[in-house]
Amino acid sequence: MTAEHVPPPERSVENPVVDPAVDPAAHPPVDPAVNTVDDMADPELTEEATRLRLAVGRLHRRIRIDGGDSLPPLQLSALVTIAMHGPLRLSELAKREAVTAPTMSRVLGALDDQGLVVRTPDPQDARGVLITLSDTGRVRLDEIRTHRTALVARRLQRLDAEQRAVIRAALPAIEALLEDE
């Protein structure tokens, strides 16, 4: 094998092979406080964390694939963020989405071309603009959310009553995982 030819890494669920030049968020900086030996010392905790990570990741992927969304993930994520926190300046939206301003500018351009967002002058800064959802954007986001909820509901219907009760009981704990420390 020469230095010029390096075989690509194997692709798997554990190693999805994402090019960091295309998606720098694919490899976020490692937080040494999280990745300590102490965190991995409890094999039961490690097993639970692994199973939860895989299940949530696979379920999310299934929903995205089965949903047939016509919006790429970053565009959809930007719409959700604007809906939750808007109106937002481009720089604030880019920070919330953990992408660069030029990347977010391209995303907003695509959303604007589809009529999903509205740009209005920022009353605090004449040079800036604020981004909000358009009526079309709000309707589209509602349609996507409704469709994805229906997909999850169909999967839940395949479970028996006891399994659904276990999931219902676990929801507060799962939601607590989303809270910042």
C-alpha cells in the first residue's frame, strides 16, 4: 500500500464516516470533562448509555428516512430554531445551529427561495436583518411535525400496552437528559 492510496474507513452505525470538511459539526470538540475514565467505569451505565444512544439515533434516522422530508436536516433545524426563538439575526441563528455564518447564509438563502422565511430590517441595527418564519414556513413546519409524529405513533402502535406504559413512564427522564447542566 503506497502513501498515495489510503483505503476509506469502514462505514457502520458506530462509524458513519462523515467528512469534517463538509460537516464540521460531525466532529464536535471533545469535552474532557465528559470523556473521563470515571464516566466509563460503571459497565452498566456504559451499556445503558450505548443502548440509548443507538436506539435514539436509529429511531431518528428511521423517522427522517420514512418521513421523506423534502427539506435537508440543517434547513429543517433552522426552521425549528427560528420558530422557537425567532426573530433571530443570522449570526445568532448560526451560533444556535453550531455552523458558520456563511453556511447559515446559504441555508437561509434556500429557505428564502422556498418562501419559508421572511427577512425584516432589525430596528436595533439598520445594517442587520431579523429572520422569522413566513406563513408558508409555519405551515410547512407544522406539516413535517404532524407527519413525523404520525410515524412515531405508528411505531408505538406496534408495541403492547405494557411496553407503551414503560415508555410513557420513562419520558420525563428522557426529557431531563435534554436539559443543560
